[in-house]
Amino acid sequence: MSDDRDRSAVAYQLPQPTGMVPDVYMGGALELPQSIGTEDPDWVVQDENVWFKPLVLSVSQGFYVNILWVHKAGVLSRHRHTGPVHAFTLRGAWHYLEHDWVARANDYAFEPPGETHTLVVPEEAAEMVTLFHVTGGYTYVDPYGKALGYEDVFTKLANVRAHYERLGMDPAEADKFVR
């Protein structure tokens, strides 16, 4: 019996599968600053008063995980999903015009593929900070479904690389998020 307990604390001894990608580890990934500044270059400007911080950009499986930080009230976007989305609200509040719930800190929302909705940060919220796991892409649309733009893991990666370049960093630094 003592042999079983001793072996349970031994790391796996065989090689990992050929071609397996390395883990992504980010200590303190959910420790959020009070405001966004230049001390963390991983916060990427998406729009005026809107930033995202990539955690994983899975170009091989077509998904991304990022933290979205919106520091303004009002309509952020109207979009349709091609895949499922998981949302974990970290601070502030947000909702969709098409639903009767409001996501607040510590809330979770699942958004099914094919759904179109209009993201709003309510007037009483100073900000919205939410971790999104997005599979597939978003098509930005007008109120009648006419396509206005598109976003997916590849456009996110391009935005991170361009952001790093603007900061004078090597755009290849963005590869730390790519799997």
C-alpha cells in the first residue's frame, strides 16, 4: 500500500503525444488593474473605450478566449455568432436588448450558435469586464441582419500583432497566445 501512495506523487513518466502544443499559463490572468495603462501591453485597443486581453488564440481549432473591458455605457455592437460563446462577467454589468437578463459580476451566460443580439453596457454601470470564450466568429450586423463586419480568432490575432507593432514590440510576441 505504501508503494501505491509513493507512486501517486510521481509525475507522468512517458513522452506527451507527438505534435501536442504546449500549455498556456498566465499567472494572475484575472487580476485586473483599476484602469488600463501602458504597464500591461497585452491590453489591446479594440475601439474607443474598449480593450481586450487575449488569453488563448486557437487558430488550429477556431476559438479564442479573451477578457473584454468596456469603459463606457451604451450600445457596443450587434452581432451574430457562428459558434457557441461562454461569458463570465468579472466586473460591471452588460445585457442584450433581445433578452431580459443583466449580467453582473460573477454571472455566467451561454450564447448559442446562430443567435443575433445587441450588446449594451447600461448607464448605471461604470464599466463591463467579461471573460469570453468564443468559438467561430461574429458577423456584425445592422438591425435587419445586413453584414457590416466580421471578427474571429484570425482578426483578433492580427489586431494583437498590429497593437504590439504600434508599441514598438515584435509582432511575433503575439504567438505566445497562439495554439
